[in-house]
Amino acid sequence: MRIRSRMLPVLIGLAVTAPQLEAQRSVEGAWTIVEAWGETAAGETWSFGENVQPSLFIFSGGYYSFTAVKGAEPRQQIPEGTTRADLTPEEGDAV
């Protein structure tokens, strides 16, 4: 009987706080990468935080979408005064 009387307040507390805990773990919204780090297969660690490429992650109502620039270096810029129509296919790929 003692165990039941002690467990009842704990169970009631969990039932009341569980929805609040779930809401705190939600990732819904728009996010961007600000820093990344990891470890290679060889065991070497890597990280970058100053030269992070643009990204956008959107989580909403059970759906998600993301876009990110791959690579560690910024993409080439179109030369000033040039339009995309003026670029060669190779220059367009580089941009």
C-alpha cells in the first residue's frame, strides 16, 4: 500500500509534465547551420564555424524541407556587369 501511495503523486506529476516536456523538444520552425563538427573514419576531428555556408531547414506540421550549399568554400560570384545569359556553361556550373 505504501508503494502505491508514493507512486500516485509521481504518476500524476509525469502525466501533467509530459506534454510540456514534449513541447520543449520540438524542432518546429526555421533553422540554419551556425557551426558543424565531427570525426572522420580515421578518427580525426574536424570543425568549422567561421566559414559556414548558407543553409535553411524548415520543420512544420510533420513535414520538412531543407537546402544547403555543400562545400567548404564560397561559390564564385558572377562578375560585375555580367548576366547569367553571358556566362559559358562552365562558368555557370562554377557559380
